[in-house]
Amino acid sequence: METAPEILQSSSHLSEPEPVSWKEAALAGTAALIFPVAYLLPVLAYRLLLPSSQTVFNIVSTLLVFGLLAVGVTWAWKSGWPRWSGGWTAWGWVVLLVPPGLLLQYLGRPVGYALSEFYLSVVLFMALALLLYRLMCKDPIRGILAALPLMNLLWLPHLEYVPEVRKGVVLLVTWLVIALVSMLIMKLQRVSAAVGLALLATFLVALSCTYAANYLRVYPPDAPASLTTHRADFSDLSYYFAPTLVGCFTLLLGPLLASELWKLSKGSGKAGQMGFFLAFSGLFLSLIGNLAAMWFFENGKFALWVQGVPGSGWGARSNFLYFLNRLSPAFFTSLAYMGVALYIIGSLWLVSTSRRVLGIPTLSVSILLVLVPILLPVLAMYPAWFGLVKVPAQVPFGFLHPERFRYPAYLIGLFILGVAGWLAAQLSQKETGIS
């Protein structure tokens, strides 16, 4: 039977460097080129050939992308899902999980669109976070490779008003950055280097998309003069840059830190595992409570709208739906606070058991492990918090309202993520084990 130190060391074996061929590195990087291929082919066809051919090239590019994806995923499956398959795994998740949310729109307005938004903004985000966590428990590097394309997708809304050709150039540059970083991560085979490179790549993507959103955008002719004549200032730059950057970093560091806590619980016996279960359940409840409360607050009146939609079939249920929407924000806010309580109890249980059984982590790390991770669900809300001006349910009484504390909140969020990354690095080092 393995002792606790042996369990910790065996759980960290995936971080050891292994020889990797350039072929494997190229396979990891190729997954990042799927999206620019899907976008650029129709644009080039429209610009270089007859405009009437764009529909044909849309179909051709879609078939090409799905063909490449099928080849990549099949190759990864036949190879036993090696490390280079991380990016391909992420695209597989997107293909499987996104279409159900789009199909809900066929239920019609307003209910179908509301359910579609709920699925895409709450259910999909939760599913991707859980899948990244499970993948990082098996192999942190593969999980980081899967997180890279998912983080990059979060920047697409910033390019809404950027013309097609300019947008194509920005997409090509940003996805090439992701491809090159994926190759470097595969060659270096170090978790610490992988995290640093992933954060650097996201930072570079953030700079590109922020610049494009502020200086390359072209509004339609009927746009208000206040938009067309406005020149970007520091407030605009920070608005497009910081909230989404914090959300991307949280999508990477949250599952990574949770996976390191899971590894710590493995060596702490049943008591440590029970503590981790409570802590992880608390994080899950807090995240879903914040996301769902925000969504119901944003869409809380859709039950009234159905009364004005003849033949929608939902009119008879409008009173019940309205009652449900009035009740739901309070319920999900309570759920978020219940998650906070569960995480504090579980994390205290986990670190106290781990310190008694393994002699780790240190007191300072233990205190931070209790205080920092429970803030990650709030940081995941930054794009909605500062974009839609919807304060997360976990933040009491509108404290740190974005219009009053925007810049301090940006700095605080980035600082907390820096501490979270440092905690993950501390837990991933074998030397912290039995000193």
C-alpha cells in the first residue's frame, strides 16, 4: 500500500519533463488553427472571388473544419488521448455542448431565446469548468492546452464591429499566438512553464483584441453619433481589456488550483477527501449561484413578455414563470452564500487534516487556501460584472459597484489571481511535500 508521500509524488509524475517530438508539438499547435480556417476561408472567397460564391465557401469551409476536427479527434483517440490532444479535446467539447443551446432558440421568442442564453451562459460555462478540472486532475499540461482555445473564444464579442478583413487579420494573429504557445508548452513539458506561457499568450491576445475593439471598429451608418464620433480613452481600453482578462485567467487557474487541492486530499486519507468534497461542492454551488442569479436578474421580466407574443403557447404559464423569476434571484443568491460556507468548512477540514497527516501545507499557505479560492467564482463573473453592470450575488449589497470602484476592482482581481497561481505552484511542487 502506498504511503501518503508516495501518493503525492505519484500524483505529480505528470509534471516531469518527457521527450517530445516536433511532430507532437505541431499536432498540439494545429488545433488552434481550426477557428481561423473556419472564418478566413469565406472572407477570402468573398473578397477575391464573386460575392455570390460566399455561401458555397461557407459550406466548404464548414465541411473542411469538421473534417479536420474529426481527423484530429480520431487520431487522439487512437493514440490514447496523449498530451498533444488537449486543444482537440476542447474543440470536441465545443462541438458537443454548444449546438443544444442554439437549438433551444427554435422554441421561439422570448422563452426559447431566454433558455438558450441560460444554457450558453450558465450551463455551458459550468460544464467547461468541470471538464477542465477533470482533465487537469489527469494531466495538468493537457488541461492547460485545452484551456487555451476556450480562453481565446471569450475575446470574440469584442470584435463585433470590426470589419471582416481586419477581423480576419486579428483572428489569424491571435490564434497563431495560441498555436505557437501550445507548441512551446509541449516541448518544455513543465507545468509552471505551461501556466506562465498560457497567461502570457492570453495577455498578448488581450492586447490585440482590445486594440481592435477600440481602433479598428466601424459602426453601421445608423449608429448614434455618440458612438461614431467617440475616441477611445483609457476607460474604454480598460473596459475591453481587464474584465475579460480576469475571466480568462480564472478559467485557467480555477480548475488548476482545484485539481491541486484534489491531489492534496488524496494523500490525506478519508478525512482529507471528505474535506475536499465539501470544499469543491462549495465552489460549485457558489459559481452556479452567481451565474444563475445574474442571468435571472438580466432576464427576470421575460415571463411578462410572453403575454405579448400571440400563439406562443406560453401565455397560460406566464404567471407561474413570472413567480419563478421573482423567486429565483433570491434562491440563487442564497445558494452562492451556502457555497461560501461549505467551502470554508471543507477547506479548513482539508488543510488541518493535511497538516496533521503530511505536515503540509505551511500555515501561510493554509490560510490563503481558505481565503482565496472562494473568491474565484466572483472573478469568473468579471466580464458580466463590468460588462453588463450586474454585481455577482456573492458580493453583498452592491459593494464594489463597477461604476464606483472599477479600477481598484481590476487590480484586486488580478492580484487575487496572482495569489491563486502561486498557491497552485506551491501545491504542485513535490518539495513542499515532506520537508
